[in-house]
Amino acid sequence: MEFTTKSFRRVAVVSVSGRIDTSTSSELETKLQDLMDEGQKNIILDFSSVEFLSSSGLRVLVTTRKKIRNSGGDIVLANASQRATDSFEIAGLDKLFKSYPDREAAIGAF
Amino acid sequence: MEFTTKSFRRVAVVSVSGRIDTSTSSELETKLQDLMDEGQKNIILDFSSVEFLSSSGLRVLVTTRKKIRNSGGDIVLANASQRATDSFEIAGLDKLFKSYPDREAAIGAF
Amino acid sequence: MEMANKRISVPAFHQNIETLCNKVQDAAVEAGFDDRTAYACQLATGEACENVINHGYANEGDGDLILTIKITQGQLIIELCDTAPPFNPSIYPQDEDWEEEDPPIGGLGLKIIHKVMDKVSYTRRNGRNYLEMHKTDPYPHLNSHWNSSKGRT
Amino acid sequence: MEMANKRISVPAFHQNIETLCNKVQDAAVEAGFDDRTAYACQLATGEACENVINHGYANEGDGDLILTIKITQGQLIIELCDTAPPFNPSIYPQDEDWEEEDPPIGGLGLKIIHKVMDKVSYTRRNGRNYLEMHKTDPYPHLNSHWNSSKGRT
Ligand SMILES: Nc1ncnc2c1ncn2[C@@H]1O[C@H](COP(=O)(O)OP(=O)(O)O)[C@@H](O)[C@H]1O
Ligand SMILES: Nc1ncnc2c1ncn2[C@@H]1O[C@H](COP(=O)(O)OP(=O)(O)O)[C@@H](O)[C@H]1O
């Protein structure tokens, strides 16, 4: 798993690539927590290059979503890969995360 | 000259391609006025495919900028082509329009 | 009927799960599954492995993950074996207290396994857990992998 | 010294300006100018043409735009001829009342022409306006277009 972050006025875009599983999900959790600690209210996850997303990753996302929404922000998906989309759907979490077809649409929605 | 428009929550992106000159600038002016009439406060001009920009086009942009700023909005550039950039600079108008390296950066700035 | 068996054993470390998932992905493609079905199979395998490491063995690396894959035409049987204490994952988890806006963050692993696989069965033999997961190609007519090789002979 | 002349005449309609601009662009490239310098030349030409149509002729199409381009090594001479009433665009416009936040929207055309071209001169002869604009390659050593063809002979 690798990620890069780009911060805008109202939102930060985190692009994640590779496998989000039990051996990498805590790294993602730390990254997202860091962004919140820096005062980022809103996060977009660019999951276009996610090749694997297990329940460990999903748990991190659900937990982060709860925290960020409690502080008045939101975390959404942009351009999610078929595999990431399938993981959300299989786990029954597809309705929990707003999902945008591309980064622009997601950035423009905040 | 051709254009396409994409509207987001706080801003509309107008992508212009081809020549903006005396035979096309009034069409651009109408398009920008229409957006303002529809209630768009902010406009991003994606000038990545602009091949020619004459004083007629620049006049439209300066006039539109004045109107849109009077109503509390702004009009900025994204990803301007070298030629568009040169026209602004030659005319001494380069400092008048904020210019972003790409559409995402511009959208994320509103 | 053509049939292929693959076996691979790795020490039960998180980092080794990927290797097993990749084996399942390749086997599923070999069985003629499309990529989404193949992904679903490796996802279920990953969940089963995560559970053995996180809940089965006392510590990471305390035992092995032994994967056996049986490939037949349009069908995959994935068997995961471990030497951790007995646990039966074939019991389908209940969704009752699921609130859409605030879903429980536990229980996703078993949910995924059962959602994705056609049949999940469990046996304890000789101090080992055997989890067997079956998947049949949901689109057998679209995936001509086996059919076309038959056609050629 | 090598030298090429091109002449083209079009009725004074807005839509015909592009054709003249393209001729200048091509000629500038032929003279060895880089694309930005070539663009500056076609931009100045476009401004001159716009002015003749908008301010010179009473109506669009009331006369012609006659463009003559002289190409020499690293230099371009662009001559625009029209039969509209006399007007001398070679006088450099003043920038005095320029406010950065609220620039005047008139006067940009002449400003661009003078900013871009090295020399701008005007003659009235036989009831015609002749605007001559000179441009010398600002980067003669970078653009080996002519130099290299010399080198080859
Ligand atoms: N291999 C296993 N060995 C022991 N307990 C297990 C095993 N797999 C699952 N469990 C138990 O079942 C529960 C549900 O598992 P699962 O659905 O994967 O969710 P999670 O791992 O998030 O709790 C676990 O919390 C654990 O108590
Ligand atoms: N070819 C021309 N014939 C007559 N008047 C001209 C001509 N070119 C320019 N002018 C005059 O000079 C003024 C400045 O021209 P210009 O700098 O191109 O700006 P603009 O066209 O925006 O007014 C024009 O408004 C016009 O009065």
C-alpha cells in the first residue's frame, strides 16, 4: 500500500494504491488520524488504484467516518476501483460512503 | 472556439478550446453571462486548449471579472496554455487573474 | 474431468496472506472465473487467513497457514488448514443489530466469507482446523476458458 | 541572402482573420522563430486586422485585408494594407491611467502590437494604409533553422 495526499481549501485527497489489508490498514488509520489532527475536516479517498480491500481496511474506514462526522466533516470516495467497490458492496457498506465518479466531482462537492 | 461547462457546488468550470478572437468572443461573453444569471458565483476557465486569445477575448474576461467580483464571486484560470498565458502577459493582465496549475487545484480553492 | 490441485504452506504472518490470496486469484482465473468472481474468492481467503492469525494463534507466526486449492471446470474448492484452537467459521453470522448509519465494525470477516462463497464447511481433525470454501462460476456460459479448450480437442 | 515573400488578400470579415494569422505563424516558424515568438507575431497581426475591421471600414466586408510577409534569416516583416480612412497605429499608446485592479478595456490592441513587435511604422499611399511591423528573432542562436541549413551547404 502506498499513498499520497493533496490538500485543498476544504478537503484533503488521499490517493491509496495497492492492498489495504491487515498488514497495512493501521498505517492508513494513522494517516487519516494525522489529517484530522492537522484540522482537515473533510477527506476524499481516491481508491482508483486499490487492488485489495479487506475487512481490516473497511473497519478503519468505518471508524474514521464516525470520528470525522462527529466533528462535522465527511469522508467520501472518488473514482473507486471495481475491486474496492466490490469490497464495500460485499460487506454491505456501499451505502455508507458517498462515492464520486472522479476526483474533481468529489472536490467540487465540498 | 468550443466550450463545455461542468458545474460543482461552489464553482462552474468552463473549458474553452480553439481561438478566442473578435469572431468568437461575444459567444464566450454570452456563455459567462448565462452562468452568472443562473446564479453561479464563481467561474474557473480551463484554458488548456486555447490556441489564440486576442484583445477581444481579454476584454470579455476583464468585463466579466468586474461583474462577477461585484457580486462577490471570482473568475480564475486553470491549466492555461502557453499561448493563453502569453496573451495575458503581453496585455499586462497576468496579475489580474489568479491562475492555477490544474483544474483540481482551482476547484479545491473555492 | 480435468482437475488441478495446488498446495502452499506459509508461516502465519500478516505479510504472507498476500501470497495465498494471489494463488487463489490465479486459480480462480484458471477455473474460468471472471476477475470480479476471482477477486471475491481471494477476498474470502484473505478474511479466513486474517482470522486465523488474529483470533486463532496466540501470536503471529505461532503456526502455519496451509492452503489447498482444487480447481475443476467452473468450480473452485479452497481449503485452509491451521493448528490453532478449534473454531467453527461455518456458522453464518447474524446481522440483526445492524444499523445502516452506524454498522458494527466487528463481524465483517465472516460476513464476507459467507456472502461470497457458495458453501462454507468446517472440520476439526487431528488437532487441525479445516475450513473448506466452495465457489461455482456464476457465469459459466460467459467464461469460455474451459469450454474453448474442450472445443479445441 | 535567402528571402521569401508571401502575399495574401482576403475580404475584411472577422472570420478571415484566422487565415492571415496562420500565414504569419507559418512564416515565423519558417524564419526560425520559436513557437512563442511566432504566436506573438500572429497575435499582433490579428490585433491589427481586428482594428481595421472594427474601426477602419464602415462595415465588415467593405474592403480587403492585404497581407504581405517578408521572411529573411531570423527576421519577419509583416505589412498589412487596407483602403479604409487614414489611421496611424504607429503611435505608441499611453498607459497612464492604468489601474492594476481595474484596467481600461480599450486600447489593448495597439498595446499588444507595440509590446510584441520591434518596430511599427505607418504610411499612407494612394488612398491606402500601410502598417509595417518588424520582428527579429529574439533567440537567434537557439533556433538553428537557418543556421543549420547554411551549415549543410
Ligand atoms: N479462526 C478463528 N479462531 C478463533 N476465533 C475466530 C476465528 N475467526 C473468527 N473468530 C471469532 O469470530 C468473530 C468474528 O470474526 P470476523 O467476522 O472475522 O470479525 P472480526 O475479526 O472483525 O471480529 C471474531 O471476533 C472472533 O471472536
Ligand atoms: N485601423 C484603425 N482605424 C481607425 N481607428 C483605429 C484603428 N485602429 C485603432 N483605432 C483607434 O484606436 C483606438 C485604440 O485601438 P486598440 O488599441 O486596438 O483598442 P480598442 O480596439 O479596444 O479600442 C480604437 O478605439 C480606435 O479609436
